[in-house]
Amino acid sequence: MKILSTVGLKPAQSAMIREAAGPGAELIDRPTRRREELIEAAGDGCEILFGLRAPDELVHRSPQLKWVQLTSAGAEHILKGMIAERTAVAVTTASGIHATPIAEYTIGSMLAFAHCLHVTMRAQLRHEWERGSFMETADSLRGKTLGVIGYGSIGRETARIGAALGMTVLALKRNPTDRADTGWNPPDVGDLEGRIPARWFGPGECAALLSESDYVTVTLPLTPQTRGFVGAKEIAAMRPHAYIVNIGRGSVIDQNALIEALREKRIAGAGLDVFEREPLEADSPLWAMDNVFLTPHMSGARRDYNTAACMLFADNLRRFRAGQPLFNVIDRALGY
């Protein structure tokens, strides 16, 4: 069994993968930044690929390719070209490794907004002692309603933390009757059995969930079905004091409609880590809006990112060797 990693493994990470792969397995690890480096690393092909991308040249050199383990949770960048044609090749995502950092980022953004840090941080930059009317504007998350649009691993961990803070959770899912999470998860993370939400909503009930939520998090992947999922109609249903966080993909929300709602103060604020076009254009009005927290698609960043990805990959390698179903296999029809 030949495994090609394009991650750039540390010794402990390499040892973790070798142990899971078992005796006789060959592990080649070549950190690659450019496409040409990845093609060169492929050599005469591999059976298993561990990395972010699978360009056509690599797939062409690997007629024996059986499985691609991505280091990303999103898969829209890979479901095209030769991988799209090689339907027998399993593609698995790194869903689950982002649950903790992104859920913490999301709740942190909500806490910052609730406690007016977006106001005080700007005042600090101006060297102003800005006390303002915080007794009238600062708030607590306890007792508020948290709407989670996309109840996957990230949404579930966000819900768990929100519930611990005293929030009531509403969840929207493609199939709200299917409440268990069968994907990969670290221990004690998330809501595996789907017990936290007070109510469940289906895809056609987005506006209803938004109309009842004080805080909203959007964790949807980008697929043909989710593009523009939160549109002008849905944004119009939001409460005037509502705050929305998007850590999924920028095109899941109608960005222009969101900008207008923020500009006209029809909603209170937004925390945005993803955008329709990235990097965000320098002339976007979002940069200057005082009711927006804006970050450069970094909510999933963590120092031990590759170690978490290797833990998932090692678990899947053991399942692969045993002939068991892999975690996080992409449904090609759904796109995630």
C-alpha cells in the first residue's frame, strides 16, 4: 500500500500514520506548495493520497488510486476533473477537526458583539475613553436563542457551547429527522445524538428559524443547493437586534443583501470569516462597517491543525485496512 502525503509531516505525525497503515505500507511525505511539486512527488502514482488537492496529472499517474483523504472540510475544489470521473475513488473530508476552533471563534464573535468589543476596540485605536451607553447596549448570551443553519460537526459544537452558556438552540438540517452525527469527531465534542436543539427546521424553513433567533451561525458547505441559501427574503425575516456569523462559504449568503441590511441597521451586526470573493475587495463597504467583525477566512486555524488531520487520517486508515466504512465519505450527488 503506497501512501502519498503532501502535508509535510512532523516525526510524531508520520509515526502515527505509519502505525495505522500497518507493516508493509510505504509512506512518502513531500510538503508541496506548487502544483509542479505535487506532480513530481506523485512519481509513478499512489493508492492513497493525503492532502488538500488532487490535480488531474496526479490522478492520471495513479490508476491504482483508491482513496483521497482531504485535509479540508470543504470539497467543492476537488469534485471536478478526473476525480469527478473516477467515481470508484473514495473522497473523505477532514470534517470534525474544525469543530472546536470554529465553534470557539463563532461563540467568541457573538460574545464580543454582545459585550460591545467592536465599539471599544475601535475607540482604543483612536485613544478614546469611550464609555458610551453600554448599560443600554451591552448584553448577555444567556437566555437568548441561537439558530444554527447547518447542523454538522461545527454547528453541533457551537450548539453545545451555546447551550452551556444558557442559550436555547434551534437547528436547521437538510433532513431534520436524521439527527445523529455519524462523521468523525474528537472525544467529548459536539452533539452526536442531536439532543441539544429545542426545535428542528428543514431547508424550506430558513426564514422561520431566522425570525426566532437572536444569534445565528451559518455553517453550510457550498453546493448548488446552498448557494444563496440565506437570501434577501431570509435576511428580511431576521430580528432587528439579531447578529449573524458566517464561517461556511461566502456564497451561501447573498452578500449584497446582507450589506444593505447592515447599512440600514435592519439587523444589528455580522461576524464574517468568508466572502463571495476572496480576498475581499479593498473597496468593499464591509471593511468600514462598525457593526461588522471581519476576518480573512481563518476561523479554523489552529497550531495543531495537521496533528488533528493526522488523527482523523489514522482512524480512517485503520478502517480502510479492516474493510470498514470510512468516516466523512463525500456524497458526490450532494457535493459534501
